[in-house]
Amino acid sequence: MRSAEIVICGAGIVGLTLARELVRRGHSDILILDKEPDIGRHASGRNSGVLHSGVYYSPGTLRARSCLEGNRLMREYCREHGLPLKENGKVIVARTEAELPGLRELHRRATENGADVNLIDEQTLAEIEPLARTVGQALHVPQTAVVDPKAILAQLRRELNDSGKVRFLFMARFTGRPGPRQAETTAGLVNYGFFINASGAHCDRVAHAFGIGRNYCLVPFKGIYRKFVGPRADLVRGSIYPVPDIRNPFLGVHFTRGVHDDVYLGPTAIPAFGRENYGILAGVDGEAPAILWRDAVLFATNPKFRAVALEEPRKYFFRHFFNDARKLVKELDPADVAPTHKAGIRPQLVDLGTHELVMDFLVERDQESLHVLNAISPAFTSSLFFARMLADEHLN
């Protein structure tokens, strides 16, 4: 039987940065559990590497409060440890005149959140991103940067190991809570003083074992990518994003030059059939019927979800994916777009009472546990500051 003062379930970015923050505050007996053989095997290690800049999020929300400062701290962390970092900015373009009010709303939100953003004309856009096209205006976001998520995760692990205060227990899937301050795992029983649920796509299952968050469940969405190749790819300097439908938490297919100079297009937001359904059928498991039922209920009751469910699955097919991407740039040829195995799952929390997608981070706790229930984008960007917020507001 193992025991620890604090047990953290989940070795992704939220779990690792929170462990780091707790060590900085004097905690010396932390055990991190994960069902995988290593850290960051899912959303944390598969994301696009973009450090966001507080553009999309309603002022006052946890996402808005944590994003900009998280961006600053993560850039500092990369510089301090010599990790890959490109501070190459982002533009958000309007594909039609009908998107201009949405662009201006993003400018308003970003300004209120304290971001450095500028509305620019087509000529200025061409100077910043030569390949990008817009209708009338675009939004320039210079604070957006890109990082290597796996390099950051590896550095965090080294730091935690070197502290001598954090242990890892891999291949330890949480399976239940047999009694107070006890967690059952596939690696045996673990006793704890306090339990932190940072288990990403499985956080609702873990929370329900504590009697917490029973009115919420996670619905997975699949993000697939393609690669921009050929000479035109050299014209992409940073990131080119569309104006999203801000009623939903997805940003649309976009172009991003990564820290290793590959340019990717994506991701999609396709309703998935499993929490780890990265391929067409790979990752579809016994939960698929329950997920399909949840999707069917959302389709019937939530027009915003219905729009996503009707539009996004078409992007499995090259023609639809390509047509979506080419609206952002002046020139794009089918030969410029190559397949890739890069894919991720975005676990999205749904309120079972209202049938709405939860648009903010959600944190709940009781006397012996804390549960991070909706660590959606920009969780990676926000993580270092979000860990401070959790420690300040929930763990004192």
C-alpha cells in the first residue's frame, strides 16, 4: 500500500505544473498517478504548441484571468531552461464581411483582458503575413507564441524528480474510492491526505467517484491535422486563424508555424467515439454507445452543437478540409497539403441539466479532494499561472 500527503491523478500539464507549485510552497510528499507509462500521453503532449493571448475569452472568466499571465510565465520558463520558443505572433482574418463584427468583438474582449492587439488593414496584414487574406480588416496578436509541449513536459518532470519531493506511479489507472482518503488503482491501493483530480479526458469519471460533478460529463472532440508543404509554406511566418464562432469553444482550422519550422493546418473539432479515439476506429471502446447517446441528445437540444456535428465530420474528407483552409490565404493548391498522423482529442465538459458546452475552466472541491473538470484550451498556455490560482484559491 502506498501513501502520500498529496496525490495528483494525471501527469499532464495541469498535474505537473500544480505539483511544481506545491513544491515551491513547501509540500514535500507528492505522488503523481497516471494510467499511462509516461507523462503527457494525451492532450498535453498532442496540442498545437500555441501559447494563446487572451483574445477569445469572456472577461472575468478563469480562462481570461489566467491566459495572458500564463503566456508570460511559459515564455519565461522556456527561456530559463533553453526550451524551443518562437514569438512569431498571430493574425485573425475575416473570410467574409459578415465576420467583421465578430472580429471587432474579439478586439474588444482582448483589449478588456489586457492583451496587446491591433486591428489592421489588408496592406498591413500583407506585411505581417504575406500569404494571409482578409476582407477589410484583420486582428494582429503579437503576444502569441509557439512552444514544444513535449520539451516543456520533460523539463517539468526533470524538475520534479530533482526536487526529491515528488514521486510518479505509472500504469496506475484510478478505478474507485473504497473509503475516505483512499484511491483504488490498477497498481494497488493508495492512501492520501488530499487528492487532486487533474485527469483530463477522464476527470468526470474520477470526480463522480467522489460524488462530485455528477451533473457534468465529458464529450470528446477529435482534432486532426494536415501539413503545409512546398514553397508557399515558407510564406507563413506565425499563425493564421479564422474568426471563430465564439458561441462554441473551438477556433477553427488554422495555419501554424511550429518551433521546428513545420507548418500545420488544423485542428478539426469532430465529435469522437472515444476519449482516446485518435484514428478512424482506433480508440473506440465500450463507452462508444454512451458517447453516441450523449451526442444524440446534444444534437437534438443544442443548436450550436448541432452546427458543429453537421459541419466538422466532413473535414475527414480532403476536399472539405482543403476548402476550409484555403479561405484564409491568397493561394493554396491541393498539392501543398499533405497527410499527417498528428491528432488530438479535446475533452469538452457538458452540463447535463442545460445541455450546454461548458465554456470556462471548472473547479470543484470537498474536504479531501479538488477536481479540475474542464481543462480546455488555453489550459496549456495558462498552466503555470493556473497552478498558482488553484493553490491560492483552493489549497490554502
